[in-house]
Amino acid sequence: MPRLFTKDEMQDDEDEGEGSISPYVTKPESRKQHSSSPSCNSLFHAEIVVDAAKVSAETKAYQPIPIIADFTNENGSDSLRETIEANYKRVKREVLSLVESETARIKADCALCHLIK
């Protein structure tokens, strides 16, 4: 069973130079053989300690993600699916046009016409 650490023990570890402890801390317990699994050499047990004050301060500092593209039409309904479909069809037309123009260019160039059967 994982060992619970007091706030004082966590502070003592920080004072000993193990580095700054973030609001989300895992403290390892000693590595030992798991009794129910002899094939397992060792396990890592940890306790997650959450500093509620730091997490609350971080949460208050959150900024909303800016809206880059709005997919609502003039009626106020969502037009995401229609926009994606229109973009897909446009890209498909552009690719077909590019293939046709490059094929015609290659056929017209004697140095490249051997590339097309």
C-alpha cells in the first residue's frame, strides 16, 4: 500500500535540494517485489499530492482559446460540414486540373514525353 506523505515531509524534501515541487507531485515509495507477481522484478508505488491553492491559482489564470474560424452561417446554424465538403471538392478539382495541365505539358515536351505511356 502506498505511504501517505505529510505536507511537512514534502517541504523537508524540497529543502534538501531535490528541486521545486509542482502542484502535482508523485512521491516514490521503496521499490520492492510484488508478492502476487513473482515474475515482476519491482514496482513503483507513488502517491499523487495536489496543492489545491496552486491549482486554483493556475485555473484562475486560464485564458479562453481564441476562435480562429466561425462556422455559423447568417441563420445562426452550424455550417462546418458544408464548409468542409466544399473545401474538399474545391481541392479535388484543383488537383485534377493540376494533373491535366502537367500531363499536357509533359506530352508537349519531347524531352519528357517518354515519361508518359
